[in-house]
Amino acid sequence: MYIINSKEKELSKEEIQEIINKKKQKIADLEKGNEYLKELSDIGLLQLEIEEYSLAEQNLLTCLKYFKKQKDRLGKASVLGILGTLYFKKGEYEKAIDYYEKAFAIYDELRQQNEKIMCLKGIGNSYLKLNKLNKAAEILYNCCKACSKNNEIYSFLDCIGQLIHIYEKKEDSEILTELYQKALQAFEKINDKKGMITSYFNLGILNKRNQKYQNSLTFFKKGTNVAIDSNYSELILKGLSFVGESLFYLGKIKQAKDEFIKALDLAEKIGAKNAIRQISILLKSFGLSDQNIKEDLRKYQEEN
């Protein structure tokens, strides 16, 4: 599965520390009120980023105490959710679940859908870390439903990725097929070509594993075609190799050899040394000598 990464620039530890110092200077002149607590909450979040967990926890608990006193439920839920993330990062997964669930309960009452999704992801991932796979799957499926309802495609893909991880462990091909197809549909919605290609390849690999070589060939061809349309050389190369392998298993030796020759031509063009070596070994397993491979490659290049 492809993970969708944020395009925002990641700050270094030093840059984050500089922001913390500036915020500390700012709150030194503030009275304890909403603005002070907002800045303190931001400091806690930033400290969490640079793994200063004790300091982050101390500041966040101060914020939580204030929001409880002010009966600010949204502020309280926000801090509870951040504390859930803090304990998750510390590896205290039971504690993380407790805080995420408390935050979720408030967000549910206040009908804050995006925040509910973030809590469900946190709870599901915590159960996954505890190796409680059935419970993790239950929560993550609920999260997928919430994501679909609210058109949160990136969070949906995060949950699908974790569910795939669970069912790979369980070796459940039927559910994995369904999950890869859902991932494919989501990638199509956001026009993520690499995600689409990977989903097709994953479906092909799954069918190959189950010795459904005609199905695997279909998926590998679809993925390769998207890679060709998108001009992703490395993924085209991978796809051609997958197609050749499937044809071989189907007993279509001549067609398989032609696909590997095509892949070898591309590997040479992009200077993929490992791929050149691997494809050459595969072609030799067909009974071809180095000279045969050179001749077939020359013929292919002349024809194309």
C-alpha cells in the first residue's frame, strides 16, 4: 500500500524548539486565559513532536484542568485527543485508548465528524499495537464507514492500509481482495496513479499467491498500462516482469519471453542494473544463452 504523505515541509527539531521558545516568551506576558491556554496547548503539541513527553504531558494536563474548570467541552476533547496521541507515542497503548475514547465521546455528542475519525484511527491503531487484531479490525471498519460518509479519502486509505496489515497476518485472501479493491477505488477518486498501480499489482500478487494466474495477469496488465500512461519507468519495468511471470505460469512461454525482453530493454534504458541481472537470469532459465538474449533484444529494438 502507498501511504499518502502530507506535502507540508517537515520542520527540524531545532526549528520546532525555536518556535517553542518564542511561544514561551509570548505566554510569559499573558494572563491565564483562553489565549494563554491556546499557546500552552500548542507548546505541548510541539513538545510531543520532538519527543519531550514529560514536558508535553505536564503542559497538556494543565490545559485539560483549565478546560474542565471552564466547562469548555471542545477544548477538553481536543486535549484528551492529543494526550491519546502522546501515550500512543510513548507505547502506553491502553492509556492511549482510554484518552481517545473520552475524546471520541465528547466529539460524538458535539457532532464533530473529522475529530471522531481521528479518534477512531487512534483507537484502532492502539489495539493493533496491542496485537488485538479482531478489536482493531472492528474499530478500523467503523472508521472506514465514517470516512466514506464524510468523504475523508486520505483517512479512509490510512484505515484500509491498517486493515490490510491485519488480514495479511490472518492470511485471509477473500477480505484482502475486497480491501485492495476498496483502496483502488479510493485512489481512482483522488486520481493517484501510483496508488492505482500499486493496488492493481497487489491484486495481481494476491491472485498469483492463490495460483489464479489468469486473474493475476489481468491485474498486472492493468497496472502496467496505468504505469505506461503515467510514464513511471520503474513501475512499468516491475509490471512487465509481473506480466511475463504470469504468462510463464500459464504456459505461454513465447509470450513470457517477449515480455521479459521488453522489460530488459527498458531496464537498460533506465540503467536498472539489478533488474538487468534478474531479467537476464530469468531469460537464461528459458534456455537462452547470452548471445540469444542479445539477438532477441536487438530484434525487439529494431522492430520498436
